[in-house]
Amino acid sequence: MAYDAEDPDRASLTVPLDDDESEALAGLLNGASMVHRVGEASELPGISTQRLRIDPHAPFDGLTLADTRARTETGASIVAIVRGVEVITSPEPSQGIRGGDVLVVVGTERGIDKLREILWHGPKRANPAAD
């Protein structure tokens, strides 16, 4: 809704939304709010929040969050994925990762640095000697 500059109580433009559109907009606004609140965690001692971008054609482009083994290997948690205007909060391990995604990560500086390395170099192989 846009308001008249001379009369802020009068709408000069409205955009009607059906139920699905209203729900989608509410989800976007809630997701954006969630990502903003996650940033507040960085005010806690020893906890950091960072956004890590997945480059197109990076090792995890097309894989899942479970494939990163983020929490197991680093102790850092991926708490949201920002994909264009979409925000996926509390993503499941089966959630796919795409090039261009931004992962919102919470953890220690050391854990986040380690996760950045994993995302850069790709998933660990079960038996690298077999190559």
C-alpha cells in the first residue's frame, strides 16, 4: 500500500493479494526478520554470525546441507539460506544448495573459518586412496 503524500491516512495505491500471495509475503518478511535476529547472536561472547556465499560451480553447488557435514566437522550451524529474495529458515539437512545461495552460519570464529574451507575445497571423500 502507498499513502498519499498530503494525506497519510489515505491510500493512493493498493495491491490486492490472494491467500497464497499473502502467505508468501508473510513468509518472506518473517524470514528476513529471522536472518536479522540471527545477526544479534554475534553480540554473544565467543559466537559469530557470518554469511558465506556459494559460488556457481563451487564444490557444493547442487549438493545438500548434509553433504557439508557442517555441524559434525566444524560445530558451526547453517541456520538459513538466502536464495535471491527467498529466505529458507531452519533448513533441513536434505535442503539443496545452489550456486548464488548465501548460507547464514552461526558458530565460533574457528568453526566458521573451518566451514569456509570445507565449502571452498568440497566434501571429504570416504576413501581418497581409491581415486
